Amino acid sequence: MYAQITQFTKMLNTLSRLLDKAQKHAEANGFQLEALLNSRLAPDMLPLTNQVQMVCDTARLATSVLTGKSAPVFEDAEKTVPELKALIEKTITYVSSMKESDFSGWEERIVAPPGWSGAFLGKDYFYQHGVPNFYFHMVTAYAILRHKGVRIGKMDYIGQLPFLR
């Protein structure tokens, strides 16, 4: 489990770097960064700012639910790249504060995420909702940036790989 949470941290760092590239792209091409942050792939989808917030919310909630520890509450009112990057950093700080022992028994623990009408086994919640939801919003943020012309590719999304040589 702990390895999965460290993967959240890796992808949150990736998301922060993608936002840096988006900001540079907007500056280099003379368009409003606000327009990019409010972009969406389809009319019924959330804009980029909300996608970033959902990535952070999902990482924070999954960590909280699976450890039984309270998560900090963030307002999700971010409107600028610096505010979004600060949200990402606060999320990384919270997720990274957990130790492997904090997740002891997570797979069989019965969890009831806030706002949900039912309970799950920890492993079912994590693998059936936490992971897919995290990556859905992560890849949607990436896709919005790609769609709007930000020069990013697969390796920008995947990030550093832990090669042995």
C-alpha cells in the first residue's frame, strides 16, 4: 500500500511540473493563463483547475480513509497556477507524512469515506475508486494541457523512472 501512496506523490510532483510548462507556454505564446486554467475537454467536464483540485482531493482522501487519520480540509478555491501548485505541495506534505505502519490492516479495514452512503473493504475502496479516480483526473488535466497546445508528451506524464543503470 505504501508504494501506491508514494506513486501519488510522484504524480503530484508531475502535475506541478505540468503546470510550470503550461505557464511557460502561455507566456511564450501571449495568451491568458486564466483561459487555459478554465479550459475543459467537453462542456460537461470540469475545467483544469478543478481537475487539479480533484487529483489532490483524491490523494488526500484515500490516504485519510485508509489510515483512519484526519486529513486537512482545503477549500478548493484555487484560481491561479501558484495557488494550484501550493495546493499540490500541501497535499504532498500530508500524503508524505504517513509511514508504512500507518496503513497497517488497510486491505481488510472497513472504511466509510465521508459523503458516501456505504462502506467498503479498504482494498475495494482503494482499487475500485481511489486509484481510478486519481488517475482519471490526472490524465484529464494532462489531456486538457495537450489539447490546448502545451508541449508535453508521454514522458512528461510518466516522469522520472528509477532505472538501475
